[in-house]
Amino acid sequence: MAALPSKACETCARSFNPSRRAQRWCTRSCKDKHSSSVFRASGGTARLSPEARERQRLYWQEKNRRRRAAKRGGASEPYTLAEIALRDDLNCGLCGRSVPMAVKVPEPLAPTIDHVVPISKGGDDTRANVQLAHFVCNSRKGARPAS
């Protein structure tokens, strides 16, 4: 393998020989200094906003549902918790009581998606196979088909 050309460190501008093509800093401490200075320069806003964090959480939640369904050979279609809640008139499909949408998991009454026939038992990740449920009701049901 041919040696890579010398580069200038992005923090201290010192010349160094990178061990890999994408290396941008001469040492770990220069990398850490760069990261902390970027955070301070942004006024501490380099982290995600609560809205962005929620969007990211919902994205990964949906992606993982699709992945699990595909892994088991089941069908999958896009849907959101809000769509299912409106369809089910904000009522839990397991106990029948009202579900408060403002509450978040791990609160017992938080809204969750329940698969009527669990994905692990061959169910699909489609609107026809899901219902709104309280977190505690969904946890009690586990991976059993609804009775």
C-alpha cells in the first residue's frame, strides 16, 4: 500500500502523515478541541432541537418496524401513530379506554402501536393489522395474538 501524502491538521495546522485517507486531525486531542470549539461557536445549539429529536425517533421507529416485518417475510406500509389514533378515535384497542396522546413512553397510559397479529407470529406491518393501545396494555399483551 502506498503512503498517503502529508496533510495539515484542521485544528492546529501542523503537518502530519495520515494513517487513513479521511483522517483530518494529527492527534485525538486536536480532534476533541475542534469538536468542543464547534459546539461553543454554535452557542450550544449543535445538538438537535426537541422537535428534530422527535422526528428522528419516529423515523427510526418506523424504519425498524419495516425491517422487522421484511425480515419475517411480511408486508409493510407506511403509517404514523397519529393516523392510527385518529382512525381508532383515540381509544385503546385492548381495554377500550381513552388514550392521552400528549403522554410519552414509559408512562403507562402512553400511546403505542399494537400489532393485532404480532410480526413475530407472521403478522404484517400494515394499517389493517395495527391498533392504538396504551403502553401498559400493549406490554401485558406481549407477542400474543389479540383474543
